[in-house]
Amino acid sequence: MDDFIKLEQGVEKIQDAVLKGVEDNVTGATVDTRTEGQCLLLDVIVSSARVKAHVVTVDERETGLRGLLNYGHSIGHAIEAILAPEVLHGECVAIGMIQEAELSYSLGHLGSASIERISRCLSSYGLPISLEDERLLCRSNGKPCPVNNLMDNMRIDKKNSGSTKKIVLLSAIGKTWEQKASAVNDDAIEAVLKAHQPKISSLKRAKIDSATVQDDHNKSFRSFVSLSFQDYSMVTSETLQTIAKDTSAVEFRVDLLRDPNNAVPSTEFVKEQLTILRNKIGLTPIVYTVRTQSQAGTFPDERQDKMFELLQLGIESGCEFVDVDMTASVKDIEALVAAKGSSTIIASFHDPVGQHSWSSGMMPFYQKASQYGDVVKLIGTAKCMQDNIELEAFREQVKGSRKPLIAVNMGDKGKLSRVLNPFLTPTTHILLPFAAAPGQMTDQQIEQWRKELCL
């Protein structure tokens, strides 16, 4: 019976031996007093030590073979750099083992049955095999492991050759594809890392599946605060947590950031700002937005290429919602939506000058947004109370659609529409430097209006 089969079949006996230890300093101390489980545990430990001793002796100068001892460590160390000390080294390596096995499978070197066996074995010993493991999410406060951060961490692996990442690839359980860590291109690694990103944590980031996102009246997603900070390194965690406390999500407005070195925020600056925000707000879902000037934002309309580069960053960083402008090119929209990963796409259209009426002009934008988005967001501008009445008639007209609708009017005369909108209403907060859109109300103001109107 090989060592892996011993681990598979001896779970209960090995766990019993580990948990009980040496009883009364006698049982297990000598060969004749050892239990079956203690013998099995010792056998596995000795076998592991023997393999390591052989490899280190043969490859004393680490020319290749010794790197095989690092199976699971390339990705495991990258995860550990983010989640430690709340998540243990062995737990990170266990997840790394699965993801590196998946990488081996994606490259055509390993069968899926082997991955299933490794997963079952690790799970049977109580080890996590996924970043979605609720124990890890609880201990790390739901801290994400964005793909770009993992890739950055993997660049410093000692097995690498220059900029080329080297990873131990399996051809079978107990066998490697090469007698050394193999060179793997970044695209293959990123594909596996993206596939293993948590969809949305089972804690405060309630899973947005087809059932919950259909329900416009789901109280888990009543509103999101549109943040208007220019530099999150200057905002305290206490301030951001206070803002996030009574809302369903926060909006990260990329176009409102002020990069000290560039007129248009660089990808590196945005990545840094997003990481700061995520670290300070913990589990609160993020609505990632790059709002252009023609859509009531500040991002240059002529920089569509940069806008989609930054939107892709939002997806790669695991943002729960990504807002996509429906006035952009269809080709770019389709490419982004196809690569959305775990993000929920908010397909949006803003009419800051009130050019399109709710009675006729908004329907084409609704139809386009329904085609590409998981959520439809239409923002008009109220010039009189009739505009709010027409909006509610529009909302009633499309009520049977499976796509949730965010529909409000900007401006002071549009405040009633914000009160009547039941799903993900954009709001502001008294601790923000300014409201991100005209007519925005705080969550408290909206709730007060709803109370007075008996809604």
C-alpha cells in the first residue's frame, strides 16, 4: 500500500493518533505499546522524511529536483502572503496543491480523477481546498486574494527563472510531469487563479445568484453609498466602516480618484487605492465604477481604451459589482462581459441633461442593458414631478423582467424617485466630502421619507 493510499484509508486512525498523542507517557512510546493508528502515523512521517532526505542529498545545490518538494507552495505562498497570520501555512499550501493540480490538468498533464482524490484526502483531514472555505473567510474577515496580487506575490518565488514562473506540475499522484519545477506562462496560471476566485463570500457578501438578484425587493441589496474620496490612503478605517455600516455596498468611483502623477489615474494607482479600500472595509461588497463625462462622471470620454482596461482591473480584483457604460462600443462591452468572472455586471445609462423621457426615450437603453447586464441601471434627470411619475410607470411596465432594475432621477426634483427605488439605490453619506451625483440622499433620509410615506 503506497503512502497516499495509507493517508486515504487511514484517516480515522491517524487523526485518533494525533489527537490522543502519547497517553500517560507510556502508550506509543515503544513499538510494543503503539496503537495501529500511531504505527500508521509514524510510518507516514518516516516515509516523508526519507523522501525529503533523499532529494536534498541528491540535489544539495537545488539545481532542479529539490524544487519538487515545493508542490503546492508556489500558489500557497502567494495566498499566505495575503491571508497570514489568520490562515496557517499548511492551509494555504493545501489550497495551493489543489490549484496547482488544476493547473496540471488544464495543461493536459493530469487527469481529473487525481484532483478529486487529492481534494477528498485533504478535506478528510480538515484542510481547506478552496478560498471559499467558510472557516478561512471567518478568520480572515473575508479578505480577498485578487488574481493580480497573487501573480505579484508569485514573481518572487525562488524557483522562478527570471520573469518565468516555475511550478511543480503533476502527471499522476506521486509523479511529476518533469523531474523539476516546470516553466508555466502567466496566462495559464491566471486562468486557474481566476477560476478559483470566490464568487462572493457566504458572510456579509451574500451570494448574488439568479434567485436573489431577481428579487428587486431583497433587503440585502437596498442601497449602495457612492464614495467620493480622491485618495483612500488619507481616509481612516473608522470613517469608511462607519459609512459602510448601514448600507448594502459601497461604490468605488475610479473617475473621482486623483493620481498625483497622471491626469488619468494609472492602473497601478487604481489597484493600490482599491486594495486600500478593501482592506479598510472588509466584507462590504464593492460597486466598481468608471463614470465618463458624458455619463455624469469625470473620466475623459475619448479614453475608452483606458476605461475598459480599468474595468477589467475591477473584474480581476474580484469586485462584486462592475458598472459598465452602455454608450460604449458593443465590441468592448461584449469582450468585458464575456470575461466577467464572478462579478455581477451593472449595465448602466445616465442622462444628465434629461434628453430622454421615461415614456419613450429610455426603452432602447433598457433593452440594450438587459442584453448585457445582470442588473439594469437607468438614471434620468427630473425637471418636474411628472418625470418621477413617468419613471414609476416605466418601472411598472418592465416589472415582469428577470433583470433587477435600478431606476432614479437626478436632481432635487428627482429625490422622490430615489425613495421609491427598491433595489440598490445610490446614496451619499454625511462623512463624504461631497455627493457623487445631484440629488443623492443619505440612507437615513431615504428611510425617513419611506416611513413618512408609509412605504
